[in-house]
Amino acid sequence: PIQVHITSDKGLGSFAPLELGRAQKDPQAWVVLTGKIQTEKGGDGLYLSLRFKGPGKLCIDWVSFTPDENWDLGGRFSPFAAGVMAALQKLRIQYLRFPGGSYMEGVTLATSYRWKEGVGPREMRPGHANAVWGYWSSDGLGLYEMMGLCEVLGAEPVWVVQLGMSQAESTPPDELAPWLQDGLDSLDFIMGSAATTQWGAVRAAMGRQEPWGLRYVVLGNSGCLRPWYRQNFHAFSQAVRARYPHLHILANCDLSAAPGQDADPDFDLWEFHSYRSPKETYALRTAVEQYEGPPVGVTEFASIDDESALGGLAAGALMTALERNCRKVRMVAFSPLLGHGELRTWNVNVITFDSTGAWIPTPSYVVQRVFGAHTGAACAVVRQEGAPEGIEVSAVCIDERCSAYNIKLANFHPAPRLVSLRIKKPRAALSWLTVAAPRTVEVSATRLFSERPHKTKNTWKEPQAFAPVDFTLRMAEWGESLLTLPGYSITVLRIGEQQHPKQQQKGQ
């Protein structure tokens, strides 16, 4: 028999023993043994230990130790810790790009992500060396799980397809056929009929009979400067258009503007990636304003520092500029989304978690959550004229009638700024036979602010050092108001017919 224990290196010894059934006598056969451990003890420094009795040799290929809450009543498994899943849901993610960029391509093609090895029973997935980030990936988080995550979160999946290109290698066009078929098979796994496609049937066997919805596919990752990207992209885009013509195809750069080459119009958006310092991140607002060209998706970006409030505020200031220019910028995604606190190979993540499922809301998370809670049905027209240095403003209509607004005001400058905000009454709210004095209203607002943004961080001991503050202020319902924005702050105003006007007193 095999005994399973929880072992502590902090003096607790071994506890919660579990005895599993004997392994099969056939030495060439693999068998899956499962059991449940119940214990009231927990904490850091705990390990799962396996003990064996009797002569002989035992080969172990796969071990999984997961909380009971990860299994539903139907016996289906979720790889996401409940706390982390709750944190993701609070973000109200609109777009989720996966399996990632560098993770997908690998240092070499031998260490690239192969989606087919990440489907089927978890114990049968071989895993692979994630050479880019320096750890072994079990591939327990595969295409099936990621599509399910998007469905739970209500996020638009953005699937990245391998073009036979890693960070060190590029497959020439005359050897592309296996990679092309692999990409089409992945689309069949997501959207293909279980009755008529091989990989649709595999999806159904895993428990999902109906196809998932997919509207966006990225061909390659950061590949435009690598050999044969343009040729490989063209081959893939033609094949994807023929198989699934409804898909929006994203290129890794603006292929219509490649110097010295003919334009390739067979893409719908192109990707822009940015990992810069807080100062450089905020400076990108100028490029956003000046950009004229095909629609773009900022599908990977982060303000790189040591996860301080300054980095989060710089990202928020840039997002304000991106939102104001939403007719040019169709999607925005902060990256990376998740990072383990004990395996830090990248210094900025939206969520930092540990092996127990506990997590920290990094300043980037706090900013993303505030923005996610104040999206809208359409972009409002915003004119930013003569604004002081460091000021960015955007507005979205809460509904299609634009009867109310979510307005974001960023001040990425150390000094407070006095700004004049002029709000035009939406057409849907106009009454041609009404004459009335201007009304003042109490406006609901949310503010992110730090007096020491370079030093302020959310940690395990102080997870709310940087957090949003809700408040109200009096201002004109429509027309002009003067507002003072604190240094290094983001302020969100909710203005419109949901507000409750207060009667003005005489003499005001």
C-alpha cells in the first residue's frame, strides 16, 4: 500500500495519513490512485509525502494535491483556487489573451507550448519545459480550461496560434504544413462540430459538447522582425479565413506599413506590446494621440517597476488616453495576469498568489479593477484642450442613449492640478421647451491616490496600502465645474440621470 501524509518542517511532524489501494501487479501498467485527506491544520512549510511498504520498485509519473473546493458535484475539476477566481471575477475582464506570448513561442520550438499536449485527462498530459520563465509546466491549464475560464468570467477569448516560430527559430514556408494544420485543429477544438471534426469530438469527450464562441485569433507573437513571419502569416490568414471566415485576425504589427514590401490587407487589427518604466508608459499617450492607421489592440502592456503605486497610476493614466482614443484602440489587456509569489521571474503582475490560494491585490490590480467597474456601452466624445501637464481625461456612455457618463481624470504629476470640466448635456436628455437654472448635484466618485507613489506597495502584511476611496462631491450636473485633482491620482466620476439633484438655497 501507499501511504500519503502531510509533513511539516516546523515541528508539526506528519499528520492526516491516507492509505491508497495497492498498485496493479502488472509492472508495465499505469494506474491512477485517488483519495481524500481531511485535516484542520494548515499553513506554510507543509509538504505532501508518499511512503511505501514492502520490497520492489514503484514509478510515479504524476501527483496532484488540490483543495476539495476545486471539484464540483459532477466530479469536474477546476484548476483555479477559489480565492484567485474571486479576484479575477472582480476585475470584470473584457479580453483574455492566451496561452500568452513568450510562453506560447518558447525559447526554441522544442520548448514552445503545444496545445494538443494540454488536452485530455490531466494525468495523461506530458507537460513541457517552460524555458522562457524557468519552470516545468504540467499543462494542467490547457486550452479547454482557458476557454472555460473565459466563459465563467464573461471575457472575450483571444487565442494565440503558433506559426512555427520561437524566439530562436523560424519555420520556412515550405515546411509550414504541420504547424498550419495544428493551428486549424486548435480552432476546430474550440469551435468545430463534435460530430464532424476530430478535435471537436475530443472536446466533447472532455465534457463540452457545444462549441465555444471565438471572435479573435492572433497569428504568432512578436514575430514581425523574425524570418518568414510575413509569409507564414499570409498562409495562416488565408487558411483561417477559408475555415472560419467570421474570425477577426490580429497581426503582430501593422503589415500595411512594412517598409519596402507590398501591403497585406488580410488582417483586422494589429498588436502593440509595451513594457516600459512608469514615466515611459505615461509618455506613450502622445503616440496614441498622433496615431493614424489600421485599428490596433494593446494586447500586452505593463508599467514596469517594483509593483509600486506609481506603476499602477502610470498604467491608469495611459489607459485613460487609450479609452479616449477608443476608435483607434479596440482592445487593451494588462499583462501578465497571474504570478506566484515564490517564483518571481517577472516583477509586475496583476495578481500575486501563493500555494494556499491567498493573493495580493497589486496596485496594477487595483487600477484594473476600478477601470473594469466603470466601463460603458460606447465612447463619449472628449476634447482635451489646454490641459496642464500630467492630466488625462476620458469618458464612456453608460448606455446607448448616453444618458449618463463614467468620467476618468488622471493626474500623473506630483502637484495638485486645478482643471475645468465642461460636460455637455446628452441629446437624449434634452427638452426643447424647458428653461431652468443650472442644477448642482451630488456626484458619486472613486479616487486612487498616493502621497508617496514610489514607496507605496500592497504586501502580504499590508494588502490595502493602495486602495480606492469612494466619496461624493457637489458639482454642476451639466456645464462647467472646477475640480482639484491631487498629485498622482486617478478620479472617476459617475454623472448623469442616476444622480439626485439638490435644491439650491437662496444666495448660493
